[in-house]
Amino acid sequence: MKQYFVYILASKRNGTLYIGVTNDLIRRVFEHKEKLVEGFTKKYNVHLLVYYEIHNSIIEAIKREKALKKWYRKWKIELMEKDNP
């Protein structure tokens, strides 16, 4: 069964946040850390994995990603710190 990951990256503690979705979390985080991905994460040096969720459906994962992007920053930080103080 295929797995999909919704993940949150940060530039530093209380820094810039990025939310994404992938089917290979290890590869994707590596791409961000090595700045192989053009765009937001490279520009703002966002590469620390601070949170992730596993989903069995890409549709489910994309829905969750879009929902998290609409959350207030405070809610995102509370979600991350619940499991990753």
C-alpha cells in the first residue's frame, strides 16, 4: 500500500514555515536540505523537518495539506510542538 506524507519544514525555531506533500519523505527532505528545489524553501532557507503525517490516499493528503495551509500560525506551532517540543 502506498503512503503519502504531509510535512512541515521550518527555517529555525519560530522561523518561516513550509507545508508540503510527498510520497517519499526522506527524498523530499533531502532535496530541501540540499537546496535542489527551486522556489520558496531555497529562497528562505527552510529545511528542518518539524512535523509529518502519514496518509494512505493522495487525495486525503492533499486535502490535509490545503487545510493546514489555511490554519493560523499559532495552530500550526501548537500542532508541531504537541509531538515535537
